[in-house]
Amino acid sequence: MTSSMTTVADGQDQGPTSRLFRISPLVRLTLLSFYSALTIPLPILAIATQAPISPWIFALGLVLGAIALYAALSEQVVITPTTIQVAYPRWVPSFFRRGWSLNWSSIQALKPRTTGQGGLVYYFVTAERDRAYLLPMRVAGFAELVRQVEAYTNLDTSDVRPLSQPWMYLILLSLTLLLLLVDGWAIATALTGSIPSF
């Protein structure tokens, strides 16, 4: 049986027997930094090159994009003795990110699916087979989350692995820091008027 519980109050007490898993801080830091590195120079370069699009439109779009990314990375997984719930803080509108809740007793299988990049993700399948429920794979404490799933469902999770290893995010974070240095150079060059207009 499913329910429409989709929001979790920030700092809300989930009860003594519940567990709360959030997106890994490394994942959040890496993706937010990468977004910043890709977008911060755009309004300044728009001014420097006299682009036909207003830099204020650039800036507004980038702020809205940052909010959307931060909202997506605020995903939370709440586990209780009876349910598993994927939810978002109350400030995240349900039309943007909708969570879900499942009773452990309704879960029949955990099915793997191959992603477009060749990785594996896993979906919970219920008796109703009305939809598939994606197992969050970027949470901190993923191994413990999988142990909880196995304990409550008696499903074999021995083959379940994280979608991406921490070292992959560390490499991306290192490259992002280099990109931020290039951003600094590009911004400094734009402010001194060295970038030609096209």
C-alpha cells in the first residue's frame, strides 16, 4: 500500500525507531560546486561581450537553477519498522519533486535496471505493479540503508552497490576546483576588457 507523504519538516523528530538518510555531503558539495563553476561567469561574460541577452536574465535563470538543484539534493529517506519513505523538506513544492512511501509488506522485489551510462539502479516492485520506486543510491550510509531494506523485506541485496563510488566524486570535485580557477581568470580578463566582442 502506498501513501502520498512527500514532505518532512526540517529537524523533525522521526521517532526513536526510525532512521533518516540524507544525500551524501560529498555528492551535494560536488554537484553544487560544479553547477557554480559552469554558470557563475556567464552574466559577467554577457556584459563583457555585450551579448543580446540581458545579464539580469542570465542571473535570474542561474539563481532559479541553483535553487532547483539544491531542492533535488535535499532528498531524504526515512525508514521505520513499517515503511520506507522518500521525502523532501516542506519548502520544496510537490509539483517539482514528489516523494513516495511504501509499506515493507507491499514490496515484492528489488529489480535492477541499466542506466544510459552503463550503471545499475534498483527499483522496488510491489504486488500491484502500478509503478516502480527508485531506491535512492546517493545517500550517506548507503550500505546501512541496504541492510535495513534486507532486514525488513528479506530480499537478497548482496549484489546492490552504489551507483557511483566516492572516489568518482572526489575526481569530479578536483576538476571542478580547477574549473573555478579558470573561471576566476575569465572573470578577471572580462573585467579588464581583454575579451573581444563577437
